Amino acid sequence: MAARGEPREAGPSTEPKPAPTAARAQQSTAAAGEAALPQDPPYFVGRRRELDGLRADIDRPGLDVLRGQATAGSRVLLVAGRPGSGRTALAVRLAREVADRYPGGQYFVRLGNGTTSEQAARTLLRAVGVEARDDAQAAARTAFAGRRAVLVLDDVTEPQQLLDLLPEGAGSLVVATSDGPLPGVPDVRPCTLGGLDGPAALDLLAQAIGPVRITNDPRAAEVLAQECGGHPAALRLIAAWLAAQPRLSVTDATRLLRAVPEESPDPLARAFRLVYGALAQPVARLLRLLALAPAGLVDAQIASALAGCSVGAAQATLDDLTGCGLLEAGPTHHRVPDCLMPMLRELLETLDRPGELRLAQARMLERTVRLLQACRVALAPAAAPASPAEEIPPALRFPSQAAAGTWLRARLPVLLAAVRTAVADGELDTLARRLVAGLVRALAADPEVRDTTAERYQLHTLVLDVAGRRGLHREKAAALINLGDLDAEGARPLDALDRYRAALVAAREGFDGDAEGRALEAIAGTYLELDDPQRASDWYGRALALRQTRGELVHQARLHSRLGALHTYAGRYGPALREWKAAVAAHRRLRDVPAQARAMSEVARVQEYAGHPEEALRTCRDALYWAREAGEKRLEGAVLLRMADTLERLGDPAGARLQRAAARRLLPADEVPGDQGV
């Protein structure tokens, strides 16, 4: 068996194989989408009674009908069983068998490994082409209302997860899998899985290793099935191990399984110890290290980083471990079965030193950071590394923008889990912060991902945790400002205000003047959203004083303009004139001619409002000169219109018509009011 040896380079094959680089991990069934049903397990046997019972439950009247309620909700079926009992395979098989009854499609989301209902809802929404800015769960429930679809919700850990995603109205079928009952879910119909019966267990062995080996020793095959207790995962593991060793008889396999010390009555634990014990030490170590992979999902890049071997060797070993039944294969990655994860973690704690594990985890996170950099470069070529030291190695590069986007969207739950893992570790905070920065930038560069509010909120919250733990005031201020911005985007101004005030305190503690200025301006802007211009003006004034102290002319010009606009709106024309003239002076010092012309135009507006049309006319002429110097045609036209209005007030209608005629040559007809006959 290949997996018994050292991790090796992929050998030659008669069939072409993709290069063992990031490109292999980028291959995906993009057409199926993120929420596509997974492939059936290679050997699905038995469970006919359970399938028939579940199909009968679909048409059975629900409690709402029996109680006389007018409308029925979506049918909910529950497949309950421990990891490894075949609950996911059964749910997926049921979804495929009833697909013709549900033309709205079949969708699959996994809720384990820290995946929230919000993330699952956004995955479903992307699958049906719906964008949700705020409440993703409500949007998903509405999007699937009346769709007549099948939703497979795998590894539900609490009832609220299912309720958050339950489609509104009747017509859809929800098949959930869980460890046990889900109290609180109305009209749920559980199907509890036990072991496979004798004929089904023998059928599974026959499909895996061929009927000849079973026929040659039928009694040994029956004993082997009994030793596995009919446990589906144990049987699949032993069957895959036997299939990888064609010279090993079923009798020998039974003898070896019986020889495993019975430290636990669990047949899966005994089968795992048998297969794991046959692995060479380097291969066994790589398998153990896969327990460190976020969400148990791993590709050749991550495996090579964990083990410290080449990508080719890692890919070959992953393929061998998959052949032995120790990993599950997917379109973009391999997956450690949930039922094996506790045993692998126990082996890690027993056999590996904590320092070595931390080093392996750091290598994995560093590789993830580099992959995110490569992804961002592929998505936005202008974001290429600035120095040779940051150059992306060829093995990490993505072949196209589409491949990078597919990789990012498919791996997003795993990448979020990687950040959570790094933050929870407590000793990898620097890598965690780099990972957050890389993920945020990659998401921003992906043109297909339009709404990542929930993901960014989670990432900035994790950064805030790290900053608070480490006493990093600058990072804390930045995270609070980012969270405040997200609250503001989500129409939660009071929450945003609390975030910005906390950011102001953190910025001052960290002597971060730039963050302090940003926080002051954000507080002012929030008060403006809350329709409190007086407080907004006060906070903008504080921000201006800070920028003046720091000599930041660009910020000063912007803040003078904002204060001028607020004073103009409030009818305080004297202060408004001072601020707009200060803005003109600042833009002049910055040599920003277009901005200078716009500010002068606003000065003229305020002078006219204040009852000084002669001064307004002179200022308009100056603004017109600078607008022409800047080549700003639209601004030139706007100034001409203002001059026309001023001339009207000064009793010069002929001059006003001339100015409007000149403006008409520069602006669209619908933007030029006044005498349309000229």
C-alpha cells in the first residue's frame, strides 16, 4: 500500500494529472455552486427501510394540518445519529431520490465546525443569485418561500440553526442531520440510525473489495462485519484498507482486527487503530497533523505546510490516505471525517510536542496568508507585490482571475475558521492579524462577492479580541472604527456611535493621531445621520483642531468644507463664509485647482444667501476663471448658472440670458433652468 511508506512525490501515470500546485485546489464544480449536494459515498448500501420511512413521512399530514391550521409549513425531516453512522449519506441519497418532486433544486450546507446560520444563509442566497445586505436568514427564508426545493442542513448542533433557515410557507423539504433530537423544532420527524444489518454490511464489503474475496471466504466476511458491529464508518474504513491491499485476505484482516486491544468498545475506534497502525511514521504524522486544519478541510498546499514537505509529496499522500478511507475526497479539497477527528486530536496530544504543533500550525497559517496574497493579485493585478521579497512563488499562483475567485468563495468558511483558530491559540496573534488583513483585501478584490458584511464583521471582531488581549491600542482603534463603519452601513447608528467613541479612547491611549481624527469625523458623521447638525458641527470642529495641530492640510480642507456646508444649511452665513474661504485657501496651498474652484463657488452661494449679490458676482467670476483653468466643464457650467441667478437679482436679465446660453453649451439641457427660448 502506497500510504505505508514515506510521503512521496507523485509518480508518473498513464493518465494526465494536474500539476500539484494551487491550481489543483482551484478546480471546482463552479456551475453547481457552493451549496451543491456532495457526491454520494462510493459504497452506499442498505438503509432501504429508513429511506422508505422518510419518503412516507414527506406525504404524512403534519401537526399543523391535524390542528386545523389553514396553511402548512415546509416539511422537516431529521436524520439523527453519531458521526460515522451514515446520516449525511442517507440525507443526500434521500434528496437525490425525491429530486423530481422538487423542481426548485437541491441545496446542501454544513453547519458544523463553527459555521453560523448567517454564513449558511449567505451561502444559500449566493446559490440562488440573491443578495442580502442586512438579515441574511430572513432573506433566505423568503428566497426559498414557494420555491419547492430540498435543503439538506448537515450537522445541525442546535434547534435555532434549523429555525433560522426554515423556508417560509409550504412546498419545500428540509432534511437535517444531527447527533440527536432537536427540541423546539415544530413537527420534526426523526429517523435514528443504528448499524447496518448483516446483508448490507456484506454488500458494502463486496462492493469495496470485490465479490471474489467475499465468495472465497464468506464466513470470515460475516465475522469481520460482526467485529465492526455494522458500524458504517468502521466498515468503510476496513473495506477501503482491504481494497488498498489486494494480497491481504479477509481472514487475515479479521485476525488483525481482533488482535487490536479493546481499549474502547467502539468498533470504529478499533478499526481506526488497525488502519492507523499500518501506516508508516511520516504518513501517520501527516494524518495526525491534519486535525489542525480548520474545519478539517485540507488541500495539498495546507498539508505540505503542516508536514513541512513538498506539495507534490503532500498531494500523493493525501490521495493514498483517501484510498485507505482515512480521508474523504471533494472537488477542491480533502476532508477529515468528523468521526475520526476526536481520535486524531487525542493522538496529537499524546505523540506530538506542543512546540512542534504550534510550528506546524504557524506554517499552515503562513501558507494561507501567501495564498490569500496570490488570490488578491490574481483578482486585482494592480495589487501586485511592491518588492521582490513579496513576490508570489509560481507554485502558489492562480492561473486566472476566475480560478482565484472560485478558490476564495469555496474556501471562505475554511479561511474564517483558520482566523478563529489562530486567534483562539493566543500565541499566533501576529499571523492572525496578517491573515485577517489578507482575507479582507482578497474579499474586497473579488468582483463576484458583493456583500461580505457578516464576514468582515466577524473578522474585525476577532482583531478586536487580539488587540484587547495584547494591549494593542492602535489595532483596537482601527478594529473599532471598522466595526462602527459596518454598523453604520447596516443602519445601526447608535451602535456605530458607541464603537466610534470607544475607538476615540483607544486612539488616544495609543497616541494614534490619524485614528483619533478618523474617529472624531466618524462621530460627527453619525450625528449628522441622526439629524443632529449642532453636535455634528461640534465634533467636526474638534477634528479640524486636531488636523490643524498635526499640520494635515488635506484633512483641513475637507473639514473646512464640511463645516461650511453645515453652517450654510443652518443659516449661519458668517461662520459659513469663514469656513468656505478657509477651504479655498487650503486648496490653493495644495494646488488643487478643481477643488479650489468648487469651494469658491460655494463662497459665492453663501454671499448670495447673505444678501451680498455684488460680492457673489465677483466671487463667481473668480470661480469661473479657476474652473476653466482646471478644465472642469460641468463646474464651469454650474458657476455660469449661479452668475445668471445673481444677475437676475441685480436687475440684468440680458446678462442672465447670456450666462445661461453659455451654460447650455456645457451642460445637458435638463440641467439648465431658466429661459428655454434662448
